[in-house]
Amino acid sequence: MKTRFLSKIRAALKLIAVVATLTGTSALAQSVPIKNIVLVHGAWADGSGWKQVYDILVQDHFSVSMV
């Protein structure tokens, strides 16, 4: 169950990257890879809700901050 959830999260992140690329980002933005990601919690919560996503992104060599 957890593995399937993590696979769905990884697939969603890849889909977001593809959509961002196809929606007209600038040439400079396309040529510079994303290195840093900030995950921001919603109201009445803390960053711990992003823990599983954080783990996936760190595993994929991103620099991630949760706030």
C-alpha cells in the first residue's frame, strides 16, 4: 500500500514537471534544472504532512525544505 502511494506521488511529480515544461516556461527556465524545492504546509498544520514527498525528492537528489 505504501509503495503504491509513493509511486503515485512520484508519477504526479513527473506529470507536474511535464506540464510545466509544456505550458510555455521561458527558455532560461527550461535550461536551468530545478535544484531547490520548498514544500509549504496549509493552514492549521505543520510541514510533517510533506514527509513522504520530501523523502522521494531527496532520494531523487533535490534540495528540499519543509515549512
